Amino acid sequence: MTQLYQSKIFANGSTTLPKPVRDALGIKAGDRVRHVISEDRVQVFKKPTEKAHVDDPALREALDVAEVVMAENQTLLRKLK
């Protein structure tokens, strides 16, 4: 079922997400949202918490690889100095 909600945009660009929208996204005061703009739409997502990133095995593996690459680059930079 599609539901329509609207909110006012203030002069500084801020707005209030209607409660049903906040509930649907699972967000509360202090949480952050992401806005994704594509050719024909804008989507709003709840920004994952840092803990959510740690629990994602694929992301954890990518971050571990990035950490190794960064350490290797630091070693190379020291040799160049």
C-alpha cells in the first residue's frame, strides 16, 4: 500500500520527517539519514551505525584488505623519505 506524507521545507533547508516516515526507516532523534539522488528519484535511507559495518562480513574483509594496503604504503613512503 502506498502512503503519501509531506513536510514543509524551512528557509535554512531543514524539514521534519513525518512520524510514519521515521518509523518506517527505524530512525530516532540523533540518527543520520542518507539521500541518494538518481536520474528519476531521490531515496532516503537510515545511515548504518558503525556497529552495523563491523557486523557485515564483506565490508569487514574489504576494510581489512584496505588496512594492509595502507600499512604497505606507509612503509613505501618511509623508504622514499
